[in-house]
Amino acid sequence: MADKKNGIDQALIRDLANILKDTDLTEIEVEQDDLRIRVSRNSANYPVAMPQMQYAPQMAPAPQAAAPVAAPAVEAAPGRDLSKAVTAPMVGTVYLAPAPGSRNFIEVGATVKEGQTLLIIEAMKTMNQIPSPRSGKVVEILTDDARPVEYGEPLVIIE
């Protein structure tokens, strides 16, 4: 049986800390029921992982007739050619502008150069600029601002 102290699974925390060490990650978070455990370490010095525990407030589920189904990020539109789409190189949250309220990096109809920033994907609290792989014209932007994206998901079509 796992070590438990005050209802916290100590073995789970040790396992998470070992995962950080083995994978060279700086943070990992697990949520189950009303318990959320985040283990992180200082990426500069890599000291011993210090567990940070937070309890999520337990909320009664809202009554629903059926669970909503998430719409696919890009619906298969007839005639849409995704062969020229720039895809997400990672899982994260996409941002179309450098800061809230700022002008978007690109707009439909704009001409972009190879290497120009198209958007930002935030992954593990790091903002990753996504450059254009080629020069061309932005034909379509397939995502919305501040939306989660999956690896390989089409984001922008450039012709």
C-alpha cells in the first residue's frame, strides 16, 4: 500500500519527482478528483524537487442532458487543400498576437516571408514563436486566438 500522510499519496509525489529527473522536465502536474499535485524544480540549478500541492475546489457538476462534444479544430471542408498548411509543431495554446490587444502577427491575404513569425504557441509556460516555413500569401487562418492545439494540427494555409 502506498505511503499516505494527511490523505496525500507520498509515493505518487516521489514518482512524479523521479519522472522530472528521468525526463529532464522542470514541471509536472497531475489532477484527480479534487486533488491537484504539481511538482516543479528550478530549471537553472536543478535542486531537489519541491512538491507544490494545491487542492482544487470541489464543485457540484452542473446538470446537463448530455456531455458537450468538442468540435474538431479543423473541419473537413469540401475542396480544402491542407497540403500547404503550416501545422502545430507541439501541443499548447495558440496566440495570434504577441500580447492581448496587440495586432495579430498575420492576416488573411497578407504576404509572409520565410522565417516570419506566424503565431505563438504557449507550451509549459514558454512562448514559442512559430515561423513561416516558406514565403507566400496567407490564404486561411484555421485557428482562433487562445485556443488549445494538438501536435500536427493545421493552423495556417500559405500558398
